[in-house]
Amino acid sequence: MCLPGYSLGAAGRGGAAVKINFRQSLAVVLLSLFTLSSHAADLAASVKERLAQPGVLRGDFEQNKQVSGFKKPLVSRGDFLVARDLGVLWRTKTPFASVLRLSRDEIVATQDGAVAFRLSASKEPSVRMINGLLFSLMNGDVSSLGELFKIEGGVNGKAWQLTLTPRQAALGKIMRKIELSGDQFVRRILLDEANGDQTAIQLSAQNTEPARLSGEERARFE
């Protein structure tokens, strides 16, 4: 096998010079990779410093889903509840009532009190991706996202924004990229799907009080 710019048959001063040039080029490439990795780590640390890490978080959401081939987006609104040790609940109120419950192990959707579908994280790569993303953000552990995504973005005062690009081919078949922005809380999520659909989620009215779940809230996770 021959590498570009380097011949295994090279000899003498010319061959030595080529070897040195190749080693220098390799060193530059490795240094560049290290620098990019270091930048991503610094960015993750900066975002983590800005993110609040409450045990319980409540808020409202508005979701606009633009389906490829359709002019008007599908708009839904509701509220959400995050309990760090239990998971995330998305409760859609309009246009149709439904509940989406995410735990580390599964995603369960219910409508009219009946289970509409149940997806296991051990079997569905998309479930692992979504759950890993949400739980990492809940715990302020942005650096762990680097295992699944290439992380790019920046910070400006208290505000931050990230673009996550899947590293694994399997995830790339589902999601092109994920854009996140916020301050002490995640404020906006944009999911750019591989099939051409786009989902924009705006989070608002976020609060951390009361710090404990009520009995009714805890029951919603069961």
C-alpha cells in the first residue's frame, strides 16, 4: 500500500525528505484533530456552566412540525415535566390530547388513557438517541453527547447554541442534525430529520418550583 506523497521505494536524501514531510503532515493532522476535540470539550464545559440542573423542571411547549411535501406545519401545544430520576413527560393539549413518557428504558405514548405505542431503548436506535440527548441535557452533562454527536456551536454571555451532527451511520439515517439553544434552560430544539421533515420545539414558562413532585405528578410516571 502507498500513501499519497510517499513511496515505499524511495531512497537516499529524496526518500528521507519525503519521509520527513509525511511525518510532519501527519503531525499537523493529529494536532488539528486534538485541537477540534479540545474545542468541543471546552464548548461542552461552557454550556454546562450555564445550564441549571434542577431535580424537577416544568414548562410549556409549542411544536411546529414541517412535513416534507406539505406547505403548512403541524402545530401542537402542551406542557412538559422533567424529573431527573424518573424521566420526561410531554403532555399535548391541542389539537389532540396525548401523553408521551420518556424514561431511560423506553418511550410510551398514551391517548384517551390507552397505550398507543411502546418503544424499547434496547431495540430502537432512535429511542436511545432521544433519551440519551434528553437525559444528558437534564443532568447538564453536555460532554457525554460527544459519544453520539459531533458538537459545534458557541456561547455569548449567558446564552449558548449547539449543533449536533450524528457520528454513527445508523443515527445519520434518522437525523441529519439537532440544533439547541438556550441559557439556564434549553429554549429551542430543532430536529432536522433525514427524511426531509423538520420539527421545531419552543420551550417557555420554565420553572423549578415546587422542587418536589406532587403525588399526582409522580403517578403520571407510573
